[in-house]
Amino acid sequence: MDQFYFIYVLRSLKDGKNYAGFTKNLKIRFEQHNNGEVESTKNRRPLVLIYFEGCLNQQDATHREKYLKTYLGKMYIKNRLKQWHGESSNLI
């Protein structure tokens, strides 16, 4: 096991919507999002990390990312974070 691949969900504090992605380095990728270096989120800043999980390989991570972008995946995140009320979640 060399390294994990992380699937993550960010919430835009600007529009309240979520963004799902995957990366090998969660800390650097989160910084890239908040620095405006990622095209899909640069106009949605600031962003907070609200969820992440690890996978052992890239194929599993991409499948999980695609799932989290579906209706059922969005419902999973909503149910998973029932107790979260939007407190600052900049954990990294």
C-alpha cells in the first residue's frame, strides 16, 4: 500500500453547493481550490472541506467520486452529515 487516494466533498460558502473530487494529496488539493487554481471552483470560493474518505487505488476512488456526484451519492452525503450544521470544517 503506497498511498491513499482521497475522495472529498467541498461546500461553497458563496453558493452553498457541494463539489466532489479525488486526489492523492488532500491538503495541497484543498489549498489549490481555495487559492482559485481549480477552474471548476475558482468562482465559488471560499470553500470548506465537509467530507473525505480514503481508497487504496485510483480506480476505486474515481468510481466513488462518480457515485458521490449522482443523486444517490448526494443523498448519502446529506444523510452522513445530518449532525453537521455548517460550522467551520477547515480541518486541514
